[in-house]
Amino acid sequence: MRNVREDVQERPDDAVFRIGTALTSSIVAGAALGAVKATWSNIKITKAGGRSSALLQVVKVMGDYAATFGSAGAAFAAGDVSIPTNHLP
């Protein structure tokens, strides 16, 4: 068991870490939202493709949302990191 009085290691606060964590969390959130969207949408199961084509359509919807949210999160974090805040009053 860990000693609660032990010093906790702090997370690195560099730009790459902040952008990477924003990208990762945004991708996860986008994939979850894409899964919800794919669940609520009407994806047809064709006889030629079977269930695998329906699964691929769901994965495509999830990937689209993950890419959109991931790029937005990374762009926000990059802008946040690039603007210095130490000179603001």
C-alpha cells in the first residue's frame, strides 16, 4: 500500500504532453460520441456484406467523429500552449 504522505510525482507540463493528452482525450470522446451516433442511426445490413459491413460502417462513423474531435482538441491545446499567459495582468 502506498504511503499517503509520500510526495506525488507531478505530471510534466511541457507543450508536447499537453497537446498529446488533449488529442488523446478528444479522440476518446469523439469515438464515444460516434458510437452513440452510429447506434442511433439506421445502418442497413446487406446480405452481400453481412454483419461485417455493418460493423465497418459503425467503425467509420466512430473514426470520423474521433478525427474531428481529436483535431479540434489538438488545435485548441496547441493554441493554448503557444500563447504565453505570464504577461497578462
